[in-house]
Amino acid sequence: MAEQQEQAADDAMMTRIGQVIMLHRGGDRAEARDRFLGLWSEIGEDGDPLHRCTLAHYMADTQDDPADELAWDLRALSAAEELTDGRLAQHEQSLAVRALYPSLHLNLAADYFKLGRSEAARTHLSRARGAVGALADDSYGAGIRAAIGRLEVKLDAGEAGGAGPEGGARSSREGPLGPPRQEPSP
């Protein structure tokens, strides 16, 4: 009985996070950021890793400063490292934690790219590419793979004296935690 109540509370938090994601997608970035902060204070730094990973993943998307975006993406990765397949299966039965890493590392690579830190961007891009085997051969997996390729091209162009870091374009592809969130514009 207590386990069922705990799972219902967990599902309620994921529902609340989902509602804020919808608010953000509806265009109210500042309000979404404020509500995410409120939820973050409820969850806490040591709260459920699934909640922290999901919230931080999307909170990064509401940031105006690329350094703040990076900080939230690092929180998402840290929480994912604490997440177990069993806990994730309570929310998404067919998903393994390793399937989260391509998107998380892609987001970090894009953050570092925007900050002009190409070596760190390449490191996370390599980690994203190394983890894509965990993705299904579906549109989401194809989207992540394509985004990795586009960011590699951007990095190569930047190092060859081409265009420097640019702001991230928002993606509409959905995945385990939603879209990969960001990538430099093509």
C-alpha cells in the first residue's frame, strides 16, 4: 500500500513537471522557469533522480545565459547517473537509462559550443555518438544522430575559421525526456 502511494506521488510530480513543460512550449518561458524553480525546491538536490533529471533537462531550456543552461544540463546528467532502470521503468516501461545519455551529452556539447569551448563540446559530442547504440531505429533516434552530425559540422566550421557559436534552435522531436532540446542552428 505504501509503495503504491509513493508511486502515485512520483507520478504526480512527473505530471506537474509535464505541465510546466507544456507552459514553456506554449511560449511562457519566464513563467515556466519560475515554476520549475518552485518544483526544484520541492524535489531538492537529493530528491528522486528521475524528477531531478527531467526537471533539470527542461529547466536548461528556459535559461537566457548559456552558462546557466550548462549548469542545469550538468545537473540533468548528474541525476541520470543516479537513476536506475527500475526507477525509470516505473515511468516509461520500455526505456533504459542508457537511452537518455545521447540526448544529455548532445545538449552539453551544444552548451559548450555556445560558450566557445570547442574541446569540451567535442568530448560530449563523442560521448553522445558513443551512446547512440542505445537508441531505437525510430524518428527520435534518427533525429539525435542527425543533430550530432550537424553539431560536428558546426564545430569543424568553427575550428576552420568559419562561423562561431550560435544560439540553440529548439527541436520538436520527442524522446524519453522530450526533445533533445537544443542544437546549434544549421
